[in-house]
Amino acid sequence: MLRSPLTRWLVGIVAFIAVLGLLRFKPWQRGWIGYPASARQELKVGYLPVTCHLTCPVTDFATRTSTATRFESQRFTDFPTVVESVKGGRLDATFMIAPLAMKLREQGVPVKIVYLGHRDGSTVIVRKDLPAQSLRDLRGKTFAIPSKYSNQYLVIRKLMDDQGVRPEEIRLVELPPPDMPGALAAKAIDAYFVGEPHAAKAELDGSGRVLYHAKDIWPHFTSCVLVVTEKLIRERPEVVRDLVRGIAESGEWAEGHRVEAAKVVAPYFRQDEKVIRYVLTQPPNRVSYRMLTPTDEDLQRINDMAVKTGILERPIAMKDLIDRQFIPPDIKAANIDAGQ
């Protein structure tokens, strides 16, 4: 049948072109209509290396080998960069401090709070060589906060009111959380209030000691929330649902596997595993990843304090701020093998 030299030549040309097409388009990696057969949706989620955001890298770890949406955690070291990424359209989902999410909403940035990051998990640390026993003992001292848009700032302002300390009597400065322990050790600051493990680090290296745990000042304290853009909700609601479920299940897993959780997140945080383990176990209720449905009451309290302190110019309506539709009715622990 292929005895004719011309026929064999034509068949060879066709076969050669077919091979080039296979190498170019790799159909063995694709399914119908040009999509990978094993394709799954992906989303970058922003976080800072604080235990308030621990469920973000845990969810990243869990979805590396799952068949659900792949969530890739994107590490930041400060909130201003997170904000610019959201405003610039480069980030559609991130953890951030609650008052900052409210500020974005006030500025017209279309974001929604869909879940909380944690309960408790922040600590006031003071230099170990200072005899301070209360906030009033820090008059004239330099006190670091993550941002003026942080809940830590609101709590400190409340403590100032409670203890009769005027705002001008304590010098408040903003520092990225990872820089706080080093600044305390160098005596560039005298105290700070931050999400763990940046407080425990100073405690363990001997440069600082605990003055207050957040839960002692504000029971069930929350500072960080999971925020997504309205664009993501509108265009990829199933991804938002997967994200909230993944974060919730990662939190439930971390509650029962605190030592393993420290092992999982240490490489993401780029921090010593023993410091994170200390935070998650000493005591175990130092930070909690349960009861994370955002309530109107929780966020209204923050909103009211933010208006009072001048962070916000006007109140934000909770219906414009919160979207609870993606929270699963039943939260089970994620199936995570920390030995992966």
C-alpha cells in the first residue's frame, strides 16, 4: 500500500508534523477543550508570619496533594504591602487586621470579611529589665504596635483610658511584627503588642517578659480576619467556598495537632519551630482556632472603637462588611499528614 516513494514521503511528512504538534501542545497533559486533565483551580492567599494567620500555610500544605482547589500562601512581612497588593489587583484573598479591612471598605475598596483568623494569640511584651507592672508604668517609654489600623492599637488605647494614661504619655511607633523582638533586644523600643510568635521569641531569648495576654484584656480577642474581594466572590464563588472550608478545617486540625502544626508552619514562617511550638502549647489556650465565624457583635465593637480613635471617619455597616455564606455548617478537622 505504501510502496510508492511519493506516498511514503507524504506519510512521513504528516507523521513528522503530528509529532511536532504533540510536542508543542502536550495533549497527554490536557483534557477536553484545552484544559489540563488533572487541572484544579488555584488561588494565592496573603498572610504574615504570625500565628493569627497560621491556618493559611496549613491550608497551603494540605492542598499540595489534594484534589480540591490549590491554595498557595503568599508571605508578607508588613500590612502596607498587603494593602497595596489588594488595591493593585494582585491579591484577591488575604489575612489582615480587622480595622484595616474596615478602612479599605471605607475607602471604597470592595472587600468582604468571610472568616476570622483566630481568637486570642496576641501578647504585650515588655523589656525584662524594666520593672513595669502595668501600662501606666510605661509612661515616657516607646511602645511598638503592628499598625495604627490594628486591634492591638485599639486595645492599648482602651487600656490607656482605663488606667488614666494620656495618648501623648506613651510614644507609639509602628513596626513590622518580625522586627519587634530584635528592636526590643537592642533597646530601641521598651515594649510591644503583637500576634505570636513574635512575643514568645523575646520571652524565650530572655530579652522580654509578658505584661499582658490579649485574652486577659479582651476575652476572645480577635485581631485578624480573612478578606476576599467582591470580584473573587462574583467570579469564583466555588473557590471562596473551598478557601473558607479549608481554613476552617485547618484550624480544627491545628487545635488537635498543635505540635504537628508547629512543624508544618515553621518553614513557611521561616522561624524556629520550637518558638512556634511554645506558642501553641504554653499554654494550649494561648491562641485558639475555633469559634471563628465573624459576628456582627465582634466586628461592631471593633468598628466603634476604630471610629472613636479616629481610625475610621464613619461607621461601616456590618451587612456591607461581612459575608458568611461560605462558612460550612459542620467543621471537621482536615486530613493532614504532617510527615509529608
